[in-house]
Amino acid sequence: MKCKKCGGKAAINMRQHKLALCKEHYLDWIPAQTQRFIEKYKMFSPEDKILVAVSGGKDSLALWDILIQLGYQADGLYIGLGIDGGFGYSDKSLRFCQRYADRHGLNLIVVDVGKTYGSTIPQLNDKTPRGKEKPCAVCGVSKRNIMNRAARDGNYDVLVTGHNLDDEAAVLFGNTLNWLDRYLLRQGPVLEAERPGLVRKAKPLFRFYERETAAYALLRGIEYIYDECPHAVGAKSIYYKEILNQLETKRPGAKLIFYLNFLKAKDRGLFAEPVIESEALNTCTSCGQPTTSPAKCAFCRLVELPTPD
Amino acid sequence: MTATLTLRNQEFEVKSGMTVRSALEKLEIPPESVIATREGELVTDDELIEDGELIKLISVISGG
Ligand code: SF4
Ligand SMILES: [Zn+2]
Ligand SMILES: [Zn+2]
């Protein structure tokens, strides 16, 4: 297969765009497209101070790399979850982030959950009544709190994450199967800071397939953690991705259309904002971040749970 | 006249002479879920698999 731009040997073929590109042209195309989406969806501007949440995986490191290439001022945030999984998952993923930052002379903020809050994510999970299950719910609450806090404390204008189209389409698929209207209403490439104290969020890679972000990382020579978080095994999101990829194989573009047409439908008012429900806005008495709880936020309550014997 | 495809710690033997895409279909690996590489270079799935070679598939699906 030949590169559409130069006729050289193609490195990747994107069926949904009927576009095959060689390494060189692909490495130009991805940042240019990203810039287009940043503008189209009004994500942020060149003056903004950006915080990129990096996990050591392909998507977040690719995102950081693209933003730096495009000339944005972007620092990294790594959250040490304290997950081992028999192969030192967290330590290993930190090393990939640190190495990338050092190589490019970038600033990486590291928040180690265990050191900062006295318990790692698995330990926090053990303290909850459902402690035997996967720590993903606890992990999600914690990451959201820590990311927002780091962005606010560091005066960043926007927090960006490496979510790709497959991630977003899988979430949309789950939300649609269950008709979770409130989640559907909030899903999108940009999450405005709806309340004081909340930081604006954006997902600049949301229109790229997972395959494309991986290809970018490989072609750019970005070293990333190939192993998954051990708790991702059997995750629903992976199952949904598989189903969507089956559709995609038969009908190139199916998952992109599924997601983009959802955004369009939402813009046209398919999901109306609930009338009465504007939840009371409080400030957490412990960490000072916005919460719907009357006193302490969910994360602070979690951190303060007693340790089981 | 065979070649080897690897994916994480799995190894598959396939007939050479077919395209990467037909090999993936035969092995029931969704083409969307992997990137094929030959000697560290990315190859598109219309490439013919050569006799005795090793095609490394890189999984692109992450979860969580
Ligand atoms: S798989 Fe679960 S525990 Fe692992 S990083 Fe994702 S949310 Fe956290
Ligand atoms: Zn080219
Ligand atoms: Zn709090």
C-alpha cells in the first residue's frame, strides 16, 4: 500500500478515512489533526497552561509529545497508585513517564497516593465494605480528586487526558446500553468547569482510533508501558471495545460515526438538561474541593476510613 | 512454507504467501486491535507474509 501524499511505502492504513500514510507523513498528520480538533472543539489556546495526566501508557505519552511539538506549554502529572500486580505496575509506569520527561526536559509532577494520603489505592480499597472487589471505583474517585487538586494548586487552565475514540465510544456504548442519561449528558471532548474550584477538562485525542495513537507512539519511538494495569483484565470497557471493533471490521468508520453522531445529536438537544436537579454545591471541609456532599467529599471520606485489622 | 506471528506471549504459525489481513482473519484476531510489525517497522495488512519470517503483532487495546 502506498502513502497518499508521497507514494512511498505506507506504514499505516486508516480505512475509515480511506487514507494510507508513510511514517514521515503520518508523523506530520497526527499533530496537524490534533491542532485542528483543539481549535474546532475550542479546547484551549496557545496561552493556556496545560496539565497532562500521564499514566505511562501510549495514549497519554503520545498526547504530551504532540502538545509539546505543537508548541503548547504542558506539564505532566503522574499519580502513583501503588499497584503492583506482581510486576511492579505503578513503579514501572512512573519510570516510563519520568524517562520521557527527562529526555525532553519537561516538568513532571508526581503525586504518590500512598505517601501523600497514607494508603495506596489497593489499601484504600481494602478499607471499603466492598474491599474484595476490584479497586477501580476507588481508583476513579481518587484520580479525579487528585487531578483536579493538582491542576487547581498549580494554576493550570486546563487538564487534558489521553482518551482516544475507542475509549470514548466504549463508554458511550455502556452508557447507551443502560440509558444513563446523566452520564450521556456529560460525555464529550470538553468538560467545562461547571463549578468554582473545578478545572476545565479536554481530550485532544478523542477522534483518533486507539490503533492510531499506538502507531504514533511506535513511530515516534516513544517508550511506553505495554502491560496493562492488572485490574484492567476483564474490564467491561475492553469487552465493549471488542464488540465495536467487530462492527468496525465489517463497516470501516462505524465506531467513529457512532460517537460523532452522538455529539451532533446532543448538540441538537437529544438529551435535555434536567430541570429541577441542580445539586447543592458545597466545599469539602477537608480538601476544599467542590463536592455534592454536605461535609467531606467522597475521596476525603475514603482516605479517613479506619484501616481494617 | 510457514511463518510465525506473535501477539503478547502467544505464537501462531501461518502459511506464508497470504496477506497479513487474511492471517488475522484466520486466527480470528480483529485487525483493528493490532498493529503488525516486521523487523520493527510498521506494515499495512495488505502485505504478503514471506516464508520463514516473524511478524510481531502489537496489541493496541487498553482497558480500565
Ligand atoms: S484498571 Fe482500575 S485500578 Fe487499574 S488504573 Fe484503571 S481504574 Fe485504576
Ligand atoms: Zn508519504
Ligand atoms: Zn475532600
